[in-house]
Amino acid sequence: AHLDRIAAVEPAVHAFLHVAGEEALATAADVDARRAAGEDLHALAGVPIAVKDVVVTRGLPTTAGSRILEGWVPPYDATLVGRIKAAGLPILGKTNMDEFAMGSSTEHSGYGNTHNPWDLDRIPGGSGGGSAAAVAAYEAPLAIGTDTGGSIRQPAAVTGTVGVKPTYGSVSRYGLIALASSLDQAGPCTRTVLDSALLHELIGGHDPLDSTSLSDPATGYVAAARAGAGADLRGLRVGVIRELQGEGYQPGVLARFEESLEALRGAGAEVVEVSCPSFAYALAAYYLILPAEASSNLAKFDGMRFGLRVEPSEGPVTAERVMAATRGQGFGDEVKRRVILGTYALSAGYYDAYYGSAQKVRTLTQRDFAAAFEAADVLVSPTAPTTAFKLGEKLDDPLAMYLNDVATIPANLAGVPGMSLPNGLSDDGLPVGFQILAPAREDARLYRVGAALE
Ligand code: GLN
């Protein structure tokens, strides 16, 4: 049924870069046979899933949305993919994304943009717009995204789906094509809070292949989602982040946010205001730290090791000239912009002024979170300042594009978990997201509060 749905809507939505119909049907048949034989299967066995194309999948093409990886077929599975396969979830295919996960609209994909199923003239968010659109368009009930600065939560917000960025280190990064290693985290994109909890528990847990993997990540997400549904929230302190509302936020987004605060109060929660002054600088710090790490991570795409290789059209074929020709042709404009920014910020003489200052702001962000979590059990804000904008609207204005991430970035800088929950429709009829943040390792709180609000 999902493959039929994909065939019907893909010409309009373009959420997928590769559909693995045969492989998915084979997995489904295998699960049916195991079930018929009385085997005790995972709760999600047989439930199809779409995987963002930045996650490596053995035997399935993986491009990270970049032309430089066109035609590359990985010889191994990411740890999370291995867990998905072992539990018997058919993988429907690989979803579209901004090139190397750099972007907030999926328009920086090397393979054309994805359309928001709510309004095909609008962006589905990014960088994981393909995963969110596939779930919103009922092409897949579950999807995997990655979130470095909001790429799971912001697409969820603008497509009316649920997206979760887990605590840093709780889901293995082994087999993710790294964007910024200190910020990247994979997580679920689904239509319900319970579905996210089920998927999060499946993909999470310690992995010796990831040196930043927590030794004993917390769990209990499914129990928390079940307990939260319809339950009362008496005793829960909810902190509204003063810096993440007001100017720049669409009135309809703020109105829905206020309604959700009312619903939280109605469920017995105590709503307080908290202040995180460093968040005013978080966006600027992120756009130094991310390019710095990305410029280093992307150095391996040199025309020798993976995918595309371009030889210079004239002159000698030296290693350096092959690298320049390959990267010049294989990378898109946004990737080049960030590689240039990152190498500049890391260069001798500028390191302390830029990268060093950004790292200090990062520490302040962590301290602001620590203080805020003294006053509140969870923090809340709108996920994104506006609803989905029109395709092309911000493409030529990188700063306007970066401003979409203002509310999602602090969580990545501090490593804390966050969820975006559907929060009704704005005055323009488009979905709004409600963001919930919890202290590191307290992801279960997201599920309890999310399920109560759902
Ligand atoms: N929009 C952010 C960026 O462009 C987020 C990216 C992400 O989370 N992968 O960097």
C-alpha cells in the first residue's frame, strides 16, 4: 500500500531519491513468514520506514543529497540501519535532503527540491524535508532524520508531523555521513508521539563503534508516551523561554503556542517564564562551529575515495587539480560557502577570534540550559518562527534561511533532547510546531508531555 502511495504522489512531492520496492517487499514477506511460524517479533516488525539519504545503507545508493556521491553504494550499514533491519522493518527507500544536511528547506539538494504536501508551492523544511514530507504525505508511516541544528524538528513543524532529536550520544552516529560531529544526532519522524517513542527505543542504545555513544543511554520512552496520553501533568514545571518568542515570530505561530500553554495549564502543569540570554548569540556561534567541523568532515570528498572523480579539462592531472575539479563540480553553492567559512574560521590568526569565541558562547548556552532546568522540568517554544515559506523565497538570502533555525539550534549546542509536536494550523492554514526540550538523558519527559498535549 505504501509503495502504491509512493507511486501516486511522488511525481508531485519528490520526497524520495531512491525507492527500494523489491527489497522492502522481500523484507515484508520474510516478516510474514516469521510471524506465521510463531516467532516473537518487535512491535514495529513489518512497519515500513523511509531513511534520510545521509544514513548509509548497504546495497542502496547513498548520496547525502550531493552530486559528489552520485552512484555511490555503501558496503556497510549504519548501526541504526542494522537495528531497523534486525527488527524487520522494510526500508522503503532513501529520502531527499539539503546537500550534506546544510539547509532549512531541502532546496539545496543536488537532485531537485521536495514539495510540502500541505501546499506544493512551499518548502517542506530542511535539511530532512524528504523524510518529513514522506510521513506527512502518507508515503511512509515512519522515517529517520538527522538533526544538527534542527533538521528533524523544523521539517516536522512545517509538515505537521512529530520529530525528535535525541540526547547527543544516545543514538549511534556510526554510518551517518558526518556534517558537524559534535552536533549531529539521528532520530525519528512520525505522525504520532508513540510511534516516535517506539522508533527511538529501537534505534537508540550504546554502540562501541561510536566513540561519543553514551555507555548507558536512558530509555523508557514508550512507557512515558503511554503514561502521558490523557494523563494529568500536575507537578510538572514548564519553562517558556523568553528569548524564543516575540519579534520575528508569525502572529499565528504565537497564537497556537499560547493555546498549547493554556492546554498545559489545563492539564495541571505550572507554566513559568525562564530566561536564556546567550540564545541571542547561539545562531551566530552555530554558524561558525558547524562550518568549521563541516569543512574538516568534507575533506574526504576528494575525487579519490568515493563517488565522483573529475579530471581537469586541460593541463596536468595532479592530485590537487583532480581534487579541485571534483569539488568544484560536485559540491553545490551552499556547501562551498560553508567550506570557505569554516576553513577561514579555523585558520591561524582567526581561530581564537571566531572559533574560540563561538565555543565560549556554546558553553554559555549550556549554562543557560542548566539554570533553566533548575526552574523547570521541560522548556518550550515555537519550533520555527514561521510556517512553511514559498519555494525560492529565501534561496538567495543565506541569512534569512539561517534565521529559521533560531529556536532549534540551542539544543544541539548543548546536546539536550528536543521534540517538535504538531500545534494546529496558523492563520494561513499551514502547520505550526510546538517545541519541547528536556535535560540530557531525560528524553522520556518529551514523550510524556508530548503525548499529553497530542
Ligand atoms: N538548517 C540547519 C543548517 O543548515 C540545520 C541543519 C541540520 O540540522 N542538519 O545547518
